[in-house]
Amino acid sequence: MYLRSVHAESHIPTLRQFIKCNPLGTFTTAISSPEYPFLQTSHIPWVLDVEDDSSDTELGVLRGHMARQNPHAKAMMHSATSTTPEVTTGGVQLPNEVLVLFIGPVHHYVTPKFYTDTKPATGKVVPTWNYSAVQAYGKATVYFDSSTESTNYLSQQITDLSQHAETSVMGYTGEEKKGPWKVSDAPGPYITIMQKNIIGIKVEITKLGGKFKMSQEMGEKDRAGVIGGFESLGTEMGTEIARTIVERQDLMKKSRS
């Protein structure tokens, strides 16, 4: 991802919070296999573990899972067993780096018509796209055997992910709204069967990078035109994009003061 300085976000707590608010990540691997494509991508919801939420440097660990029948899962299992002939119980680390890409909830095409300063003055403007994203690189460990370690990992993973999604995503806190759904609400034998059909993935993050491309590269008058343009659309997407542009504009001004 091209991280132009005006768009780049390097504040680790901000990047961690972005992941927690947008947990569906695009998981990409590069695995040599005679049966499966070298590059594979799957959309997976993740839990981000951080030992110290107040830390400005801790990157964290991502935990996810996917269907065992997914060709992506089969490629990872093949790689794990190929690189470790005597398969150890529990997780096996893949040899190559992986990437998980998280995208913000709003993005939009930006028409040159929004540029109220440069367009009428010179016409030297072109369309672009506003969006936000965070990319996490790291080393992945897969859990796919019947060992106690793998079973416990998957049990903890599905419990924590469900809890995060029910409370943080759905807002089922048990106060004004309904209480959250829990894994224990489903029959135990059913959960056991479902769990046997998934594999666990843990990514120890080694590098985080973020990008909030929200018209910061434009002059103040053009940026005001973009904000007004999106607000005039009268859509939730347009309103949220405009709000985010203002937010990033304020942060940019604050950093320069």
C-alpha cells in the first residue's frame, strides 16, 4: 500500500482501534503448492489481542478461523505438514509472511466537480477515491489437528470473536439492548461438530501501517468543496465521508501547529 506522508497514519493505538472497529480483514498468503494457487485471499473476522491497551508501541496478535474445506485452509495445512514432516501437536507456523488488510466502513469516488478552487482556476484536477485502510504484516500459525492445544485455541477463538461481535458490533450489552448471544446458547454437541470443520489462525503482527486518504492533499478551499459536495449528496455514506474528512483535516492542522 502506497503510504504517502499526507495520508499515512502511524499512531499504533489508532491503528489498533481501527482494527477493532473494522474486524473483517482480507487475509492473504503466498504459499507454493502443487494443488492450490500461490496467492490466496479470504475474508475473515479477527480478534485483536493486546496485553497493554495503553501501550503506544505494542502491535498485538490477530486471532481468526476459517472453514477447513476452504482451499486457502487446505493450502496452509499442506504447507504446515510439508515444512514439518514430523507434525507437532498444536499450532504450526507458516514459513512466509502473511498480510491482513482492514478497510474502513466508508469510501467513495471523488468527482473533480467538488474542487471549487482548482477546477475553475486551472482545470488541472482529476477524479480520485477517498478511503481508509490498515495493513498488518506478520507470521501466521495454524491450528488444525485434534490436539488439546488446537481444540482449546479454537474454543477460545470462537467464544471471544462472538463476544466481540455481539457487544462491540451489535451493541448487545445487556443494558438498554438485549443481552449478547453466547456460544453456550447452542447445543454442545453441535458446537463440537462445527468446530471440527474449521481451522484456527494466529498472526503475530510484525508491522502495522495505516492510510486515511481523505482529501488531505488538496488545498483548504478544495477540501471545503469536497466536504460540501459529500454533504449535499444527502446519503449516510456522503455524510460520514464528510465527517471523516473534517476529522482528518483537524488532525492534520493540529500536527502542524
